[in-house]
Amino acid sequence: MCDQGNPSSARSEASEASSHDMDVPSGVRASRRTFLKSSAGLVAGGAAAHVLAGGAVAQEADAELRGLQGQRRILLKGGVVLTLDPQVGDFAQADVLIEDGKIREVRPNIAVSGDAAAVVDVSNTIVLPGFIDTHHHHYQGILRNVLPDGILADYFRDVSGLLTRAYEPADAYAGELVTALGAIERGFTTVVDTSQVSHSPAHTDEAIRGLRDSGIRALFAYSTGQGDAVQHPQDIRRLKPQYFASEDQLLTLALQSGIGFTQYWPLAREVGVPIVEHVVSTVTDVSPTILELARTGQLGPHVEFIHCTGLTEPVWQALADHGVHVSIAVPIEMQMRHGMPPIQKALDYGIRPSLSSDVDTNMAQDPFTLMRSTFTLQRVLLNERALDGEENLPPLLTARDVLEFATIEGARCAHLDHKVGTLTPGKEADVVLLRTDRLNVWPLNNAVGAVVTLMDSSNVDAVFIRGKVMKWRGSLVGVDVPRVLRLAQEARDGVFRRAGFRLDVVG
């Protein structure tokens, strides 16, 4: 979301949000205590997922999962493998060997002896790197879909101007957790979390804990606050040694101050973290600010700019000259009046963007939606220019281009391409298995095209993060889903009550 202006004051109908307005499934028990089961536990709801296939299939899946957990070597055998690494190549059928959380080998016919590895038949799947979302406000998971018809002005009024200010630390935890687990379920293995709920150090601590407990890989972009709500900018000095001291962990740290508050950028240099900022010149013209940052040598590959709508040609040239990363949130930008998503503008300047989902308040955090929106928008705009008789047009995006935006370009934007983004031997094993033997895909005729133009989250069969199985045969592993649902509902109710925000499920 854009965060550049001061949110306008809001007045919503005051009414308590009662739990019967939106019931969770029966049998859910209320608890704010720890609810993640041990990784050795069974997948919550796993048997139900296979009910039509019979109990034997469910038992087989459970046995398969038990065989994977705790194994230092896992051999994924016989899938279509898209490595996204041109040096390694792609394979119509090959194996992927994972060892100690890293990709060890990718090629056909890898052999292992005896019980040296857990061998899994992954035929009828596409094996590829995990999807990467380079900008999402994870704390807002408990506010999902509150603004299905909203534009930026509504967001500033109701979300950043009202509901966010009613968050307590426990609400930040619940929002972060439910969003991150939902991301894993859809096939994201890495996210950039533009949290913006750091009202106090306790809020920040709970947001980080929610990410950590989910098991996702994340770049946590610590927010110094926005507009007149700037608070605790110096707290990033505490966060780095307390939570992000090691380079060998799933969580890394960045700074976001708001593009109008770049006086805090030296803090990022001081603690050695990258910078993540929203840039929406259709709302506030930030071109002079960006050009000044370029003139004073403050732009570079350590900077990620989000949206980038309404920028002038000199600003685009500055971004290209300094290697700034660009994250485009196509569905949200189209829906919420950010301006035309600058896909072609970025490409014209040699910038290959990453993709991001932005806010659950308005649109799903879903890699397939992001890829198809990007693919179709760029093509329709160029196709219209062609139909109008224009010649010497830029090339149409291909399905492979867009798949790269959602994987390796996302890894570069999050400063994690040395670890993830491709299935390259030596990188960490963030891997997704997408089922092809489904009625929405079969028969498989083009693997890259199937991922980008045909599939949806129902095809996400398995997810590994650093070699650990997080989702298996369609269900999250080691997560007590009913307790997560209850936690999210309790947090939602509390925020709505404190904000005086009326819940109307059918309104």
C-alpha cells in the first residue's frame, strides 16, 4: 500500500463486533497460548483432504510425511523440474536431491543407496523454486477483505487511519501468523513484510514472533512510522542484534521510513540493512526527493521501491542507473487507484521487476493472481498499440518472464538470491511442488505456461522451506489450523471493538 500521506481522520459506525457475526468452524477452542504442534505431529485435516480417495490413500500420505520429517537427505524423484537457473536448465523429468536443507543435485536418475535418503515419487508434479512476494502488510491478515471495493482514500481512512491504530501487540502477532501461514499454503516461501504496526517495541517484537513461528522466510521491513505517527525509529538498533544477528536464519531485516522521511535512511546504513519504501507519485510527487537521493549517492541495489506509479522519465533513469529494485503490485494498483502499474516502463529501462500482493484488506495474497495479472496487463496494453498501427513495439511478456519475476527477481529484490530463487545446487531448498494431474491442468503440454496461465492455489501440493516440509499433499504440516482461526478471530474482534468499526459480513 501507499504510505506517503497523513491518513485522514475517520468516523465509522460504532458497534461491537460480536463473535457470531463471523463464526469459525465448530469445535474450535479459544486460546492465545502456543498453538503450533510439534513438527512430528500429523497434518491437521490431512485425512479429510483425501476422503474421496479412501482411507488407504490418507494413511499412505501420513506415512510418507513421517518418512520425510527429520531426514537430512530427501530425493524428489521423477517430476518436471523448472530450476529457473539457465546454467542448470529445465527437465521434462528429473530428480532433485536435498541435503541438510540445501539443493545438492538436480538431474535425471539420481541414485541413492539403501536408507541414505527419503525417496519421494513426485511424478505428475512440477518442481520449482518457491514463489516470492516482495511487499505485503502481514499484520493486516485479521483485516482481510474489509475493503473489497475500496480505493486508497478508503484505505487511509479505515485501515491506516483507524484500525491499525487500535492494534495491541497480540493482534500484531495474530495478523502476522495467519498471513504467513496462508502465504505458505499458497506456495510463497519468501515474503517482504512491510509491517507498519510498530506502535511500540512490544508490537514489533510480536510481529517478528508471528513470522518466526510460521516458519516462513521473510525480510522484515521495520517501519519507523508514517506521517505524524513516526515512533521509535532508533529501535532498529535493538532489533538487529536481538533478532537478526545471524546471517544463517530465515528472518532478515530492512528499514522503511516513508519516502518523505529519508532522514532516517542513515539508520539503515548504520546497522547494515537494506531499505524498502513505497513510491506513489500519483498521490504525492516524490520525483524531486528521489532525484536528490540519486544526486547525493543514496540510491543503489540496497533500495527497493514499491509501486513506482507516476514517476518521471529522469527518475526511471536514476533507478536504472543505480540498480534500484522495483516491486509492482499489479492487482492492487489497478484496483485502488495507484495509477497504471509500470510494468512496461520498468522493462523499457532494463529493470526486471518483482511481484507483490500488498494488502489482504483488498485482494488475495496469491502468486497465480500476481503472475496472470502482470502477464495479461502488459500484453493487452501492447496489443492495443499494435492494433492501433504502432510499429517497433517492445516484446510481449512471455510466461517464463513472469515466472522469473515471481521467483528469482523476487529473490534479488529481497537480497536473498544467493540463497533462494532458483533450484541451483548449493542454494537453500525452498521448493514448491505443483500438481499437474488435476482437471484444471491435465494433460500437461507446457510446464511454464501451465504454472502462469492455468494453475491456482489448489495445485500447490507441497512446500519446502530450507528443506523442511511445510505443506504436504495439500495440507500444512504441524499447524493446528482451528486454533489459528480462533486466534485470528479474537484479534479481529478486539481491533474492531476498540476502533468502533462495525462488522457486517454481507454488507
